[in-house]
Amino acid sequence: MPSKHSPSVLLLEHPRPLDPSRFQEVVNAPLSACLFSPYIVSLLRSKGIEAELLDAHLLGLSIQDTLKELVGAYCSPQRIPGKSAEGGCLRHDNTPLLGVHLVYLWEKTEEVFNLLSQLRTHKKHIHINLYGYYPTFAFREILKRFPFVDSVTLGEPEYTFLELAQALIPLNPPLEKGEWGIQWERKAPDLSHIKGLAFRKGEEIVANYRDEGNEPDNLPFPDRSLLPLYQEKGLTTYILGSRGCYGRCTFCYVGPFYGWRGHSHRWRGRSPENICQEIKNLYAKGMRYFYFADANFFGPGRAGKERAKNLADILLKERLNIRFGMECRANDLEKVSLSRLVSAGLREVFLGAENACDHNLEKFKKGTTREINRRAINLLRHFGIEPNLGFIMFEPQTSLEDIRTNLEFLKDTQLLRSPAITAHLLSHKQTLFMGTPDYYRCRDRASALSDRDRPSGLSLRLGNYELQYDFENPEVQSFYDVVSRLCHGVLSILKPKDAQSCCIPQSDNDCLLKINRILINSYEEILSLYEQENGQKKARKIAEETLRICRGVLSCRRHPPSADLPGIRRGEQYAPTTSTIP
């Protein structure tokens, strides 16, 4: 245990205020980022540096409450569950370094920067470092715009942050007054030797990228001092079994984030023995369900599947009564390794299918096809797992034909199984974030086109991190405007428990099944109108009437109306085509 008198480092998971206009967006921070801060805490402590984590998001603190915690003389142990009593209270006045896991919150991001700006007025000598996906790719814009941010960690944060702490702490003892009451000034540290760090040097912004990535087995297990609060709130226990992804998907920035020079898409997995030991430690604390936060659970090729099978074999040998979930690509699923994983406790899979149009999958450099996606879905169902799907219904060059192909695929594979799932899948629009190849492709393509050659619907709005766009096809833009309002409207009228039950088919809930059938049939009717070039006025009326009927269905759950629902003949049910195991 580090001495309670040693200089301390404070890490912050900032509040994530909700924006009602963005509740459909789910990709602001990949799940693999969820353990960044706990890993940093463990690594610092293993090197004798006292570190504490203030998880304002977990604690449900507001921006203002978080500011009060940061500027107060002491952090109350009661506000940081799991804090060791023998470590004493964390004294902010003696904290030379604040690390902030910065998550992109669209319009709400400005509130987090305002929080840090206000903190600077109270704590002028603290070094503020940002880490995470968002600051990694937007570091130049951040350092130019926000002078109170001192540095940004690029990519995996653990060892870079450790080196930063080691550079700052010896140079920054607690401020003391001299005999005339004058405070001695702290020295400005030399950061030029720290790999993986971006910072200002005069008017210049310097970025020192790391030449290699972290070997996951070399890191101590992430700090779990907040586990009691996770248990109290019924939250999932995450495990990070690997880093990066071997895929080269153009819509994703996981590969570039976890890579380094010359190796921008390297996947690195922990050994099965190392993962099992962490699970055993948590099992001893009463945990029985885990979710692998890996961007891709499987490593590349046959070796990746063998590793997954070996992990399952070790878990079975240990006789651990656990259940777990994972995320993976469709091409990695095969019977042998999947059957062993299911025997070991696999019950939930998030499958990155992304699209049903082969030309779009090729454009995304996904390395899969519609039939590979279909076989993966069928294989999961063969083992009793109903997949959750990553799916891009709309991208900048989407056509009405693409929408039809995607819709038929989702119906045929029986994936539109509840109103929450249906509304999300049928309206999901690709986001273009800095760091993704598609961000740069769309930006460069638009700037290279003359006004005469520019597609009539193409419109780009460049932000500091996200590229906003209208679709190149004006008819698709009009269709999206109608159906996105319809789908978002359905999501907004669902009760929280219905809107969050995306993993559970709603076959036992007649009311939700009715809403689901209404939504699917209305969506298809609106699409047919656009395919027939029949105008958007009628489409808007259908969307408005659908929402009105859905509200009516919800308002009389105990006494369903006897009248026929729009788009559904009496006695008719939505029955997707059944599929068989390949």
C-alpha cells in the first residue's frame, strides 16, 4: 500500500449528462474504454504512486457536484465507495496530476470542458491530462482551443500516464510558503521524452506517438474498489480480454486507436490463464456474470479460435458457475469453439453484422458477406443464443434499394423482435468520427468535388470531432427524416423497462408485439411510397398516424382496442421467414 503521505494522482470519470436528441446514438465511446481508469489506478499503485478514482458518472453526480468534489480540500471517503481506510483521504491540494477519461457527448461535451475550465480557476497548478478515444483523435483541436488542458494521452493510456505521473510528482511537492509568506513556484516538467503524449511546446503542439503497444498480460488487474457499488446498482462486471481488432472496417477507429506506427490494426489478447485468474478473483467476491468489453473477442484466424476454445476449457476445468457475454465479427463464429464457449457459460453475443448489402460490406472493408452474417446468426440460435446486432441502416451513399435489401434481411432473419430493437435497427445512421477512415474519405471527397459535380443531396458540416452529413440521394434524406422521427417517437413513448429490454424477445407481451407489427408495416409502407415516387406528404401522415395508434395501444394495455390496426389486417401477424442452420 502506497504511503498516504506520498503525492497523489486523481482520475476522473466525468458525468455524462443525457441529451434527449441523442438517445439513439450508441457509439460515442466504445465499450473497450470502460476499464481505462481502473487499469491506470492499478498500474500507478503497483509503482508506488497513490492514485484514486472519482467516478462521477457511476455516482450520479452532476457537473456542479463534481466540481465541488474536485475543488474541495478533501474527498469524503463516503463519496468514493471501496476506498481503503488506511490510505487516508485524498488531498486535492497535494495532487499534481488530474487524469480525465474524456467521452464525447456531442453538444453536452462543452459542459465537461466548462467543468475543467472552472477547476483551473481554483487549482491553477494542477496538470490536466485527457485520455480516451475522443481526445486521442481530436488532440490538436483540443489543445488549440482549451488552454487549461495541459496534455493529451494518445492511444492506450496506462504506461504513458504512468510516465507522466513519474515526471510530474518529483517536480511538484505541495506548495509551501517561505519565511516571507511567498509561495515557491513549481517547475515546468520536461515532457518531451514521454511516448504517447501530446502537449504544447511554446506555440507548437508536439505529438510523440508510442512505437509499441502494451502487452496486456504485463498489466496488473484493473482496480475493483468500486465493485460494491456496481453490485448495489446491479451493473455488469466488465473484463477486457484483448486489445484492438484485426479488422480494417472503415467506420471504426478501434484499430487506429490501439495501434502504433506501422501496426495500426494489431489485435493483442491476454492469455487464457491470465483472464481466468481475474475471473476467479471476482468469482470469490460473489460475481457470477461477466461481459467481455473487447472490441473483438476473437483473435485473427485459427489461432484466435483456438485461444477462445482454450479459455473455455480452462473455465470448465475450474468448474466456475458463471455466465458471460462477448462481442465479435460474423466470420469468427464456428461450431467447435462456440460450442465450448456456450458450455463454459456464454449466453450473450453482440454481432457486428453492419449491413446486408454485399457492396456496402465491401466498401466498409468488413471482410464478410450477407450470407456469412446469416450463417453466424443461425449458428448462434442453434446454440440457444439470440444475437444483438450492430447494424448500419444508413450511410452517406445509401440508396432506396439498399434500404429495401437491409429491411428484407432483418425480417427474414427474425431480428426485428421488439419495438425497441426494431426502432434502433431501422433508423441507425452511420456516425463519422475523426479517426475513422470514412471520416477522412467523406471529408476529402466533398472538398475535392466542384459545386457542379457535387451530388445534389451531399452536405457536410465539419465539427471538431464529428462530420455531420445529409445523404447524397435527396430521396433517401427525405425518407430518413420521416422514418427517423417515427422510430425515435416510438422509442420515446416506451416505458424505460420496455426501451431497455433489447436483449429479450417480447413474445409474451401482446401490447409490445402489436406496436412492433405496426412499426414494421408502417416503415415498409413508407418505403414503398418512396420507391414508387409517390411523394412524402402521405408518408408523413402515415408516420404521424402510426405514432398516434402506438400511443393508444400503450395507453390501454389492459383493454386492447378491437379495431383493426393500420397496415395490419384483422387476424394477420408479422411472421418472418424461418431460417435453418447451415
